[in-house]
Amino acid sequence: MLQKLQGHWGFTRLPFGRDLAPAMLHRHAAHNEAVARITWTVTEHALGVVTGEVGAGKTVAVRAALAALDPVRHVVIYLGNPAVGARGIHFAIVTALGQAPRFHTAALIPQAADALAGEHAERGRTPVLVIDEAHLLSHAQLEAVRMLTNHEMDSRSPFACLLVGQPTLRRRIKFGELAALDQRIAVRYQLTGMALEETASYVKHHLKLAGRTDTLFSDDAITLIHRTSRGYPRMVNNLASQALIAALTEGKAIVDESSTRTAVTEVTTE
């Protein structure tokens, strides 16, 4: 089906995929703002929180911001699975910075803090700790992150930390028991969906990358995709891909509203 789809529409590659280089990403307003906030967090060695609904483009924005960093001056520590416990966070830090983690947790915790400080002071590189799916972090893990930011009596931190997750993360941090962590957050940003014009530009951008610069989706189709997806890129991708398949099956030359309604039914019906 994929080869048939590509051949029928004359694509040089399949559009709406996830395998785009950072330079090829569509840069709508929310994406640009998120990248700017992340970059500032890294530059200032701060603690930042980026949240958004599923499919809002959080990880894409993080990837774009990190790709622009100088690898000589930065080292990225990425944790994509928070189900590792508080010890797992310290273990990942120490391992990423080239050390052998100590067995006992009481020794591992200061080892992680020392490794972060040493990377900056001795090697001149800023560690950038990125914890994805951070809304799943336990209270103990969030406290572990806070304790790592306690450096030399609250002087400039040797590393930057970014918590990325769904909106529940923002609400959890506001709980009174996490007030100390909340007060340390220097950057907060909530990714929103694209506007209608941005959704249209997003679809055209991906089609252009696939070799089609002409009008392939009708205005009504774009409007329906936008309304159903609420402008969230991942859902736009899913709906546009299914609409292309529906239009192909129906033998149409463009993707119209009817084909898009078929796609909406297929994507949103459980």
C-alpha cells in the first residue's frame, strides 16, 4: 500500500512521517516559541518545564532545540522512560558522563551531582538533562531532580534540566508538597495547537518535502483536518495520511472533504 500510495500521488517520499531532520521541520509559532524557551533554559543552566497535550509536538521541539547545540560545549542526557525510579535518574546521569555508577544509592546520589559539576568545570561542557514523559515521575523522582539543582548554596547551576510532559505535570508541581521544586522552575511553556492557517501551511510543507507543490488537499479538507485535530501535529499527520489513502481508494485526483471525513471516521472511531 505504501508503494502504491507513493506512486499514485507522485511522491518522492511519503509525507507526514516522523523521520525528518531538524532543519526540515515545520516551524509554526508554538514550535518556535518552545524551541526558544528550551534554548534559553540551556543557556542559563536553568530548570524548565515544557508541557502539552499528546501529539502537540513537545519532543519534536526538544529535538530541534538540542540539534542546534554545539556538541563540543554540551552533552545531552536524555531519559525517555521515567519508570526507572529515583535511583535510575542518578544512574543514567553517571553512566552518560562516562563513569561507573556506585552500587549504594547513598553513594550514587552525590556521585551524580559531582559528575554534573565536574563535566562543566573540568571539561567545559554543559550537561543538559532532559526527562521526557515527566508527568509520570514519582514524587521521589521530582524531589531527586530538585536536590540535583541544589549546587553550592544556590549559586549558578553546572547543568540545565528540562522536564517534558503532559499538562498534568504543571498541575502536580503546583501541589504544596512540591513547592520547593516549583520555586526553582525558571521557564514554563505550554504548547498549544496550530491555528487554521498554520495547519494549512503544515500540510503544504510536508507535501512539498514529498515532491508535491500543487494543491492536493481542498480547503474544506484542510478545515476538517484542523477542526478534528485541534491543530496538533501528530493528529494532523494521521488524518492527512488516512485521507490520502481514502482518496486513492476512491480514485480521486485530490483529497476532498468526503475523503477526509472517511479518514476522520477511521482515525477517531475506537
